[in-house]
Amino acid sequence: MADMGDCIIELRGITKNFDDQQVLRGIDLNIYENQFLTLLGPSGCGKTTILRIIAGFEEPSKGELLFNGIDIAKVPPYKREINTVFQKYALFPFLNVYDNVAFGLNIKKVDKSVIHQKVQKMLSLVGLDGFEKRDVTLLSGGQQQRVAIARALVNEPKVLLLDEPLSALDAKLRKEMQGELKKIQQEVGITFIFVTHDQEEALSMSDTVVVMNDGKIQQIGTPVDIYNEPENRFVADFIGESNIIEGNMIRDCLVKFDGYEFECVDKGFKENEEIEVVLRPEDIEIVAPEQANLVGEIISSVFKGVHYELIVKTAQREYKIHTTDIHEVGKKVGMVLDKEDIHVMYKMDY
Amino acid sequence: MRHFKSLIRPYLVWSFLLIIIPLLLIVLYSVTTGGNSLLNIQFTLDNFKKIADPIYRQVFLRSLKIGLITTLICLLLGYTLAYVISGFRERTQTTLILFVTIPMWINTLLRTYAWISLLSDNGVINSFLNRLGIGRMSIMYTDFAVILGMVCDLLPFMVIPIHTALAKMDKSLIEASYDLGANRRQTFWKVTFKLSIPGVINGLTMVFLLSISTFVIPKLLGGGQYVLIGNLIEKQFISVGDWNFGSAISLILAVAILIMIWATKKIDTSEGGER
């Protein structure tokens, strides 16, 4: 995790209504210097609206947006030290690569020789040396992406906003750009706020992930926290695959579900509180039926490349299990859980 | 798709009979003498020489002047109108564009007569001014009246192509411009206007074409003494009966227009090509 400095952007009770629809329902969020923060959630969860409010394209209906402690909610976008990489890049089709990147500096009437130096430096940072005179409309998606990043970063913003910038690229290029974006962020040492609906992208690049749904923040944490300690059913379900089981907390470190008690490591719940348990498919170990409490029959086995995905049917439910071993369909098996692998969450109100 | 291609044939025959042949006839008339009869023709270039006469040169220059002023006013008004319209939400835009085109549903002649009843010495405007004690003034039969009539007549031809260009523009480019530090004015000139140039060129071409060849408006609002190229051509065919001279003027006008279209297209592509 990168060294994070002071809080640079602070959202306080931000709400946003479009007509009579509320798309943000009270967002509180601190964003720090030099942080790679990802807003993650399904489409329509409000993540892009947060980005557009920070950029200045939307005004919050209520709440404060602080930039270095000053409320900028009503400051127009062209007066903010924030730049954006747009989802479809939004490169100016009538300008070549060089002039696209130089646009912001030309507006600020920076000295031509300084512009030249900065644009060249930025183009080489994104790996586009020698592309100065190219027509941006004839570049590949990945190259346009790089021009868009260079065009934003050349203005030396304090914060870079990225609105699903990788969604238009093919799978292989997307992987490549993920690594590169992270590298660029570390090199320029500024805050990146990244919006995506792709959990893998979020987990592999971010310092902090903000999981959103329905205009509300569901959980803020490091990728590891978000994956291993989801706070509620939505997060568990959205991030990775999971078995979500309703149960009761007997007392600290003892949970009961599907008729059996299991040791776990979670504390701080009320006695007998109704909770939900997350079991990651790769954490369930398959053993002989007599060695386990939970027993069931394998009803399907699908090869997924690295692992097999098994569905085991018990008296109460079906469990999803990922394993590298081959198991026959129809076989009776037992399932064992380590206490660290049982993640207890508060039950969500619906 | 292939068997649909034969459907174009009636159209080809049609356009040959009604466009190509008449055009060839105009070319033929322009280089001959002998009036309307094609039986005793003689080839000559006298019809073209006649145009060099200062009287006719005056008419050409006046037409050019009126055409350019009309086009320029249409550009300023039309761009503003198109820009304002494109700021509304999509459904409102459709309605507003409909309002812009409604005058076109009514015959030009009727619309021009309406202007006469407004502008004439005993018309609506003058009676109103008289009531206010300002006194009457002559509006009819001036450049002002002709240009006013032409601007009102031709404005939709400017608004529609510019609005189309503005409406289909990628709005994220405007946001990108703001994002990169350009204020509203800078964004308009550096992004919005540049993206609308193809629409502007289409509008300019259409309005200029129509304004330089019109004859109804100058005839009615400019009066009998007010002669533009369109009126000159009309006179040769209707009252003077010199079809040969009329054809020569038409041909020169057509060629001049073709050159202008070619030139604007050239500017258009070089604007788009400076990458």
C-alpha cells in the first residue's frame, strides 16, 4: 500500500436527485493524497455520479464537497485542480495526438517550449513516443486510452478521475493497462479515483475499495478486507463467489447454521443474533462423509480451467465449492471448514 | 439487395428526361441565336459578351452583395437559434425544430405578401409608428426590406444543418474541455464551434445558393426597379423573350455556384484534414 498523506477530498452527506429519483443517499467519504481509490458497484449504483460531482459536472443536491478543506461544490470544473479520463476517452477528433495532450496547457497560455517539453515527457510516460502527429481517430482503443491519460496528467492535477476507462478494451489489453495504470499512479504520486463495475480490476489495482449499491456505500476497505471480511450480503455476493447462509451467533466465536455449531473468529455480536455467514467456494474442504458434520451429494461438476466448480446438495441447501481435485457426480461427501474461513456478517435489512 | 438495384431505373429515365435534357437545352440556347425556335439556329458567343455590359455587371454585383449579407445575417441568427435549441432536452428540441420549419409549409409567395402588408407605407408597422407619433417611414422597396424577407425565408436552411451538427455532437467532448480548464467561451470556440463546422458549411451553401437565385422576394419587396440575377433571368424568359441571353445568365450563375460549392467543400476537408 502506498504512503497516504493528508485527506485531500472529503464528501460529507452528499445526496443527489435526478428529477424525483435519488441516486445518492448520503455519501460520506475521505480520499487521501496519493491514494488509489476505487468506487466499485453494479451499474446504476451512483458511482459515476460521485465521480461527476467531484469533477464538477454535477452539483450535489445536498452535502459538502471539500477539497483541501474548502467547499468546492459550486466551483465550475475548469477551476478545479482535478482532471478526468473519460469512459470513451473524449479525445478531440480535430486535433492530433500532440495538440490533444497540449490542450489544457494551451488554454492556460503556458510558454510553447514548456508545453513541448511537458507533452513529450507525458507521451513517453504513457509509451507513445513518436505518435505526436498521429490522427487520434485512427489510433487503437489502447492508444486512445493512453492519449486520454496523458492529456489529463500533463496538467499536473492533484487528483485524477477515471470513469471506467478500461471497459472498452479487450480482456488482454485490459490486464496490461491495469498494471500500467498502477505504475503510472505510483510514478506521478497523485490520487487516483477509479470507477469500475469489474471486481477483479478493483481488487488488483486499488489501495482502497469503496463498494457501492443503490446510492449508498456498503463497505470501505482494502481489497483484502473487502474480500475476506465482507460486511454484508451485498458485498459478499458482489465480490467474488460465495455461499451465503443464514444462521445465529451463539456467542463470541461460536456460530450455528444448518443445524450445526461451528467455531469461528468473529466477535462483538449479540447473543443469538441472527446473522449471515459467507463461505468462499475455495475455502470449503471436501473430505469423506464420516469425517464431517455437513454432508451432501455432488450434483454437478463443471471444469473451469484452473479448478472444478462442484455443487454439493445437503439437506438444507446447495453449496458451491471450488477444488482442483476431480470428484464424480453422485458421490456422497463431507465438508469441513476452518474457523478462519467462516465470515460472519450483520444481516441486511431488506 | 441486388434485385432492388433495378428499381433505380425509372428514376434514371426520369432524371434524364427532366433534368439532363433541359440542362443541355439551356447550354444549347446559351451559345446560339435565333430565339425560341430550334430550326434556324446559329452558334455565337454574343450572349456571354452581353453580360460584360456595366448594367448587367451591376446586377451581378448587387446580387452577390445582397446574397452575402443575407447569408451572414442568417449565419449569426441561425447559429444562435440552433445553439439555444440544442441546449434543451431532446423532446423539446424536436418540437422547437418543428416550429422553425413551420413557415416552410406555407408558400413563399404568401409569406412575402404578408411582409408587404406589414411593411408598406399604409401597413401595420407604419400605422403603429404613426399612432405613436413617430411618423411614417418608407420600408418597402429598399435593400432592408429585401434582406429582411430573404433572411426570414431562408433562416430554416441555416438552422437545421447547424442544429443537426450540434445535436449529434459528443457531449463528453464539451465536458473534457471544461475539465482541461477551458471556460465557457474558450470551450465554445475551441470545441463546440469546430465540431459544428460541417453543419455551418452546409447551411452557408444552401442559404447562399437560394439567396443569390431568388426572384420572388426582390420582385415583391424590392419593386419593379429592383433587379437581381434571378429577376434578370425571369425577365429574359417571361417578358423580354430572349431565351438565349436568359440561358447564358443561368449558366454563368450555375457555374459560379458550382465553383463556390467546390470551394467550401475544399475548406471543409482541409479543416478536417489539419490533423
